[in-house]
Amino acid sequence: MDVTAINKLINAKPNLSTALGMEFISTPEEDTCLARMKVDERNRQPFGFLSGGASLALAENVAGVGSSALCPGCACVGIEVSGSHVKAVAEGDTVTASARLLHKGTTLHVWNVDIHDASGDLISSVRVTNYVIKTKKK
């Protein structure tokens, strides 16, 4: 999945993805995209671990990037995010989110996003549903 065009849009002005330090990565598979995020002061808890909210934000954003890559010219927004956090990640580590498309409908996309630490251990497993909004042509 080529996310080059979406990356340009994301990096054009400040937003949640840039504020938390997310980096989106293209893949050769048409139903999969990746994102990376270093655990640092932007996305950690006061205790020095990756915030669960930041993990959910990473999952929702990488699924949104995937839906946007599949539907150019549409606005793709998350309408449901549900996840389980199974392991803590300390500041200084980097996490990678792998989003795989489970359902591609006309208006709904369902993604499974697994987040792993640098050692490959599962950190969180997240389900994201996106609503695809067809934009009006002027």
C-alpha cells in the first residue's frame, strides 16, 4: 500500500500524528500499512511508559492512512476504536503498528492493528472501523 500522497498531506501542517511523532510507511501488500512511533515525552505517561491513549491514537491514525490510501479524494474518519493493551513499553523504545484491512466496503472499512515493541513483542491489539465520506466535487 502506497502512503506517499497521504504522508505529504499529514506533514503539510501540524496535527495529532505529527505531534505524537508518528511515521507512516508504505508496504508491498495492498491491504496492509505500517506506522512507527518512538516512545518519548510526547506520548508517554508520567511513569515513563507509552500511554494507552497514544497506542490507540497510533492505531486509529494508521488505519485512517490505510483507508485514505485506498480511497483517494475521500475523507476517512474513525468511528470506532477498541483495543487491548497487553504489555508496557518504556520510554526510549520504538513501537511499530501493522494495520491489516479486514473489510473494505463502500462506506465502512474495518482494520486490525497490532502494535509491537522493538523486540517484536505484542504491546496492543486494536480494532478500528473507519467511515468513508465521499467528498463533493465543486
